[in-house]
Amino acid sequence: MEKIELLIVALSESISQPGHFALVLEEPVSRRRIPLIIGSHEAQAIAISLENLEPARPLTHDLFQRTLQTLGITLEEVLITRFDAEVFFAQLVLKDHASQRLFVDARPSDAIALAVRFGCPLYTTADILAVAAYETDEQNWESQSAYLEFTLQELEDLLRTALKREEYERAARVRDALERRKRAE
């Protein structure tokens, strides 16, 4: 089974499923993307770790990471193993203190929350990409410089519109442009 690496490219509120979030994963070579709808707690856990924030008290995923580390276990990788009836399944690939590999089934959202904490890669298979991914339209991608002509208010309006339309990758680019602009001012 050939593993294909995935990167996190967007995380935002889901318009179609209030109270949930959309996590968009991308295969970097072909730019095929897999959208996952995840719960708010898992989205918060992923976002906190991606932003390198330190909560006042450990979250559940922090506790699990520290427990594994205390036991001499590392998370080597996360693998999205299956897509069945519109539901994704994942597996944690762990290594114990004796360098033995251990496999634990997990929800993808929890597995990804741990992967960002451990800094380990995230993979899937070609079969899953074939049935669950969509192609991005590279002709519609905006460059970073395309947003230089917009005012802050226009960028905020673009961001709201992109989120409303569930165009998460565009929303991520607009959000990044907004953050760069605010830091520059």
C-alpha cells in the first residue's frame, strides 16, 4: 500500500453543518483535497496546536500526548485508512520504547489533533484520494499579491463571503492576507 502525504491547508466553521468545522487536507503534488467535517472540540485542539498556543490547563489531546511520551511512546504517523459511507477512519502508528510499532484505530479528527502535537506526518492512500478528494482549479487561485489592492474592510468582506460559500482554501488565503496586512500596519 503506497502512502500519500497530506497537509492541513484550512480549518474553518462549516456553514452547512452549524457547530462543526471543515478541515481541508491537501495532497501537495496533485493538489487534490479532502474535506473533513469535525467537531468543535477537535477543531479547537487542532487550531491551538497549529498556532503554538499553550492553554492554561492541558486539553485532552495534550494529556494523551504527555501520557504517551511519559510511557516512552512516540507517534510516528497518522494514516487515514478508510472511507466508508461518507465516514473517514484513521490509525495511529506508534513506536514504543523497544522500537516496536503499535497500531491504534482512531477518529481522523483526534488522530490529526495528535499529529500536529507530535509534529508527525499525515498520510492516506491513493484509493481514498480517488473516492474522497476533489481537484482544485489552479486557474482560480489568487496569488498573495492579488490582495494588495484591497482595503482591510474589503478583505474582511471577502473572507465572510468565502466562508459563507464554504470556499475554505480561498478563505485561508484571504485570512492570511488579512493577518499580513494587520501586522504591517
